[in-house]
Amino acid sequence: MNIAELHQNEKEVSAINLFKGEVGSTTAIQLLENGLLKEHITKTPALLLCVIGEVEYEDETSQKIVLKSGDYVSITPNVKHWLKATRKSQLILLK
């Protein structure tokens, strides 16, 4: 199966639980061009991997990172962060 085929609809933001293990989980995220994943926090450390596309990751510490295919960022717990897609993107979130 292809990651792009997981998201059946054309919602601005789509998240699908891809895998849940005994300790962690993996979520497939799709953002359409100019899609915004609003400000939120994670309670556990996380890793966000851009598989396809391009997104801007920003957080409340003024960190701003452009993620392109193959790029990733570690997300610190309890830090507000958000994403904006500059083009249609597929991401994997590991917690």
C-alpha cells in the first residue's frame, strides 16, 4: 500500500492511525497545499518525517524549519507547535 492512498478525502488536514504498538504509535498525516495543522502540543517526545511535499514546522520557541521529502524534526514535549503545507504533503508522526 502507498501512503498517499491512505487518505481518501480531500480535507485540508487528515490524520490516520497507521500503527499502534505496545509502547508507541505511528500516524500518517496529509496536509493539502496551504493546509494548516493548528497549534497543539504533544505530551511525549515525537519525530515528524516528511515523506512527500513541503511543510513549515514552527513552535513557540521561535524555531522554524522547512521540511521537504526525507527531512525530519524532533518535537519536544509540551511545546506548542503547528504546521503549514506549502504544497500537498504526506508526513509520518512517530510517538
